Amino acid sequence: MEFVKVTEKAAIASLEWIGRGDKIKADGACTAAMRSQLNQIKMNGVIVIGEGEMDEAPMLYIGERVGTGEGPDIDIAVDPLDGTNLVAKGQGNSIAVIAAAPRGKLLCAPDIYMEKISVGPEAVGCIDLDVPVYENLKNVAKAKNKRVSDLRVMVQERERHEYIIDEIQRTGASVILFSDVDVTAAIAPAISELNVDMFIGIGGAPEGVVAAVALKGIGGELQGRLLPQDEKQYGRCLQMGLENPHKKLLMNDLIKTDDCIFVATGITDGILLKGVHSTYSGKKVTHSFLTYGGSKGYQFIQSFHHSPCYVF
């Protein structure tokens, strides 16, 4: 629950910036709130996926130590505001998110593109990044006792995905397009209420690791492959300990333990979570999603915050 408080505080800090057109200030408010709450937890935490390098981000940068310095050694992946443009425009689906695991168990993914595919528990073992889209659809449909034409696949609405969208639709399956926040999209196939069968596309590598932690808890599966665009990005992969940057990454490459936790709190209303809002009496209401490794389940948590959460 201490990690739930972290994402709740970040979401509350974003409230005054929703729809105000300033994604930088919105992100800064969320980041400051998240950092403040993280430093109250009894742990020796290190940010392994954060807002960027130390010279790029004033706080929650890769390598930053958080927590009291006492307690377990924990690696942490954070995105204080996933969907900065969505918040700035007052659009839905933005979240505050955190994932954590013991030291050395999270893949330290550089901020580059990653090819990804994910499914829920019923279709674990039925996907493969190395086979055509149709083969994946056929295998998922068989595992879920459906026709291929009954499948619903989430794909981010980007020009780079046009060929994927065309291939899916040629099979008769349905495409569900989304604009941003592929962490939510990647775990959607594991949430039965959302009626999504598969996620596929190219997005951020850090988000792929974070989504893998969530799927480790729920019992789903994600495969990824880093896509360095130039020698600098390739070198960055090597620098972060990835000996073969083009290797297909399986679940145990992305998250090497069941001892992990994933929490997301809604900032604006989305497919998974309700956004943070104020009541007439001035209380702040948050809606969060929690899962942890080995649980094979998840929880939704609605919280009412009686005191304003100011960050100075």
C-alpha cells in the first residue's frame, strides 16, 4: 500500500494541470509528488527506469536513490505522468505508474523503441514476435476458443503501425486504436472486463518493462525486442548491460522474479481507471490498480483523501 500512496500522490498533484495546456508543469508536479512520497518508504531504492538521465531530469532520474536508505534493496521503474499530452489537452487515459522488484531483477531498458506483443492468462505460450501477425492471431483464437474474426486487438494509432492494422483487419479481427499510454494497452488483454484479446505494436522500451511487471502479477505474457535506431542507441543498450540488443526478450528477461509489484493510479478517465477528481466537500478521490507477482489477480482501489496534498 505504500506504493499505492506514491501513485495516488502523483495523480492528485496533476489535478490542477488537467486541460491547462502545460505538459511540462503537469509532469513536474507529478514527479515532485512521487519523489517526496518515495523518500518516506523504508527501503534502499534505486530508480532504474525514470524520467531520463541525471543531466536530463532534475529528479527521478536513472540511478537516483530514493527511500530512507534503510530496509530492502529495491529497483524501481516510474512514470509519474504517463500521457503528458493527454493531461495537457484534458483527454483520457493518462496514469501515474510505478513498478518495483528486488535489486537486479528488472531489465534496465534504455529510452528507445521496443517491438511488443502481449496477451492475457488464457493465451500464455501462444504468441511469438518471430512469426507473422496472422499466426499469432490464429494461435490466440485457438487458445481462447474463438474465431479469428472474433478477436479484438489493441494497436496504437501511429503511421508505423499501418501495416499491422491492415494485416489484422484482413483476417476479419477488430482493431481497437488508442492514442497514448501503451502500458494500459499492453495489460488490457489480461483484464477480462476490457474484452481485449491481444496487444501488438512498437512503443517505448521502459513502458514494456513496466507492463511486463503487471502481467507477471496477473499471469499474462509480454514479449519484446529493442529497436535501437542508430549507433548511439545501440551503444546505450550495451552500456546498460544488454549484450545482444536485438534479442527477443521473454518475460523472465524483462522481470526475473515473481517478487514484484505494479501500481497505477488514474489521472484522467481511461479504459482501465477513473481519473482523479474532487468532491463538493473538497476531498480528492483516486482510483488505482494493483497487482503483484504470483498473485494471478488484481485489485482496484478507490481512495478518499481528506487533506490536500501540496508539494512545496
